[in-house]
Amino acid sequence: MASEADYRLPRTVIPKHYSLTLEPNLEGGTFAGSVVIDVEVAEATDAVVLNAIDLDIEAASVIDGDGEQEATWSLDEESQRLTLTLKSGLVEGPAAVRISFRGVLNDMLRGFYRSTYVDADGNEKTLATTQFEATDARRAFPCWDEPDLKATFSVNLITDPGLMAVSNAAEASRETLDNGKVKVCFAPTVRMSTYLVAFIVGDLEATEPVDVDGVPLRIITPPGKLHLTDFAIEAGAHSLRYFADYYDVPYPGDKLDMVAIPDFAWGAMENLGCITYRETALLLDPNTATQLEMMRVASVIAHEIAHMWFGDLVTMKWWNGVWLNEAFATFAESKSTDAFRPEWMQWLVMGTDRARSQETDALEATRPIEFPVASPEEADAMFDVLTYEKGSSVLRMLEQYLGEETFRAGVSHYLKTHSFSNTDNEDLWAAL
């Protein structure tokens, strides 16, 4: 049986900031990239160990006070670890890791992948997008791909002219290169986990930004679908305001884009500042949509925006505690949606979902809400009805036991105390 030690990274070198440049080739289905990672060497070492998989490493070096030295490298496919070996070891202090690499825009709906759709003229189009949770950032760029190894990220995307590039933070600058390509540079992100990084390149359209108490909110879609965004704008603006007030903590990003993706494995993904959605979980025509369809879109939007605080601002230390993310977002979506449309009786819907989780929980092969995780496969398996629905039921019971205001004050204290950091169960219990 695998143990955490088989997969967890050593803490000898700690990432601080990533400067990441990627150039996707949509027609060829490939990408080229380079990354410079500012790190802190916590203890002297002659090896730098980080995560990577499905990448062709072209060059690697490390820069410290003595200059730049080339590294040799080896990639262990089983543990998904990339080891850079140095002739001259590193001493404690700041350094930088530089890696050039190539990869394939895969069709697995994970990592950096290609999503296809047919436009209004019947032409097949491709966009490049990401899905990193739980452990797939390492498929797009070498990184310390564990949730407690938070860092800031400066993302640069090189695209063909006429394509849109989107990432977690606001666009900071752009320039036309000598080869006619456009380099789009985004502002540095806040400190966050690698699984929350996102970048998208394709033929896309965006709504005009709506100012939500100082936060620009946009919907981004494939061409010809902007007329299906009004309801999502309304629901998104509501949830942004609701949670900033409920948590008593400002939204942690500099903007919020909600992006409709044609091929998407999940309902949605809470990338900070750049939430990705399955099209049917974001877009609808309120003139023809059923109430159930509107409830789903509003609930998914509320769930993902709740994550901007619970999950993104404050993140579990390891995947055994993912319920701290998902259970709270599931609980919080009901609170926001109930405030958005009280006539929908959202708490009754939650009760139905809770019953479904209890059926699973009654099985002999069930597990506790928090459960040991070692491998990437085990991390993926934690995204189930027990984490989401049983976990949210426990939070609802806690709220009812403590009282709404006491519970709310505890949640706010938890977020303020651990902003831009990582937690485990004990931290939540202490706050409540």
C-alpha cells in the first residue's frame, strides 16, 4: 500500500514565486514553456525535487549567489517527481530554478488540454484550457504541486493575434513579437496553491465587465453565446456581494472571470479569479430555461464563488482534508442561493442531497469525511458524495447547534486568521 512518503516532496527547497511563459500551438496540439521559480533553500542540498509528468524537459539550471549552474535531470513516472541534480550544491538562502519544457495539449480534460467546439459556420475550433485539481498542474509545468506549498504566479501567454488569453489575474501588458505573435502578461497573483492556477487561449468573447463593489466581473464564452450570460452575471454579482459580507473578508483577487468551456470534466472549477465551467453550468436563456436549470446554474456559481474564500484564500494542508474546501462551498452555495431566490426553498434541495449521502454512508465500505490520502489517484477519489454532501450536512448541524451568528463569526475568524495559508480540521474547530 502506498504511503505519503512515496509521493510527498521534500521540504529542502520551497517555492516563492513562479514566472511562467507558455506558447500553445492550437493546430498542432502542443505547447512550449519555460518557468523561472524563485525559491528558498531551507537546507543545503545538491538536488531539487519537484513534480512533473507528461513533459519533455529540454533544459534545467539553478541560479544562486555563485551564479548559474546547469542541472542534470531525471523524471520518475510513478512518483511524478522531477529531480534536478547539481554538481555544486546549494546552500541555505534564495535561489532560482529555470526549466524549459514541451508538452502535448492532451484530450484527457486534465492538465493543459484542448477543448473543441463547432462554431456557427460549422467549423471545428480548438481552445487550450486547464484543469489542475487535484494534482495536474504538474502536467502543464514543473512545480511543487502540493496544496501547502503556496506561491505567487506571473503568467505570460504567447498567442496568435486575434485570440483571447485569460488567466487568474488581470492583464498587465501585451506586446507584438517579431514573429507576429502576441505576448500577454498578467499581473502577479496572490499567494495560492498550484491547483488553482489557470490559463486559457482561444477564439473567445467576453461581456463588458460589471463592477461589483470594485471587482470587475465578466463572462467569457465561445463566439455567439454572449446572449446566454445575463443570468450568470446576475447570480455571480449576487454571490460576490453575499460572500464578501457573510465572511466579512474582501474578495481576494483583482478581477473575476467566469469562463464557459465546451469540454469540461467537472461542473466547474474554482481557479482564483478565473473560474471555469461546463457550458451548461453557466449559460442559459432565462426565457426558455426551466426552474431546475436556473437553480443549477445559480447553485454552481455560488459554490465556485464561495471557494474564492474557503479553498482559495484558505486551503487545506493536504488532500485528506479536502472537505474543508468542498463541504463548506456546498453548504455556502445553499446560503447564497437561498438569499438569491428564497422561493426556490434551497434548504429543501440540500436535504434531498443529504439523504443521498446518508445512503452511501450506510454502506459497509464507507469512509469518514476525512480520510488518509497518499497518491494522486487517492486524492481524486476524495471528491465524492461524502466529502460534499455529508460534509456540508455536518456544517449545517454545527450552524444549527452554535447558532447562525456564532457560527458565522467563527468562520470569519478562521478566514482572517489563516488568509493565504493552509489549515487542518483543528484550525476550524478552534475558530468555531
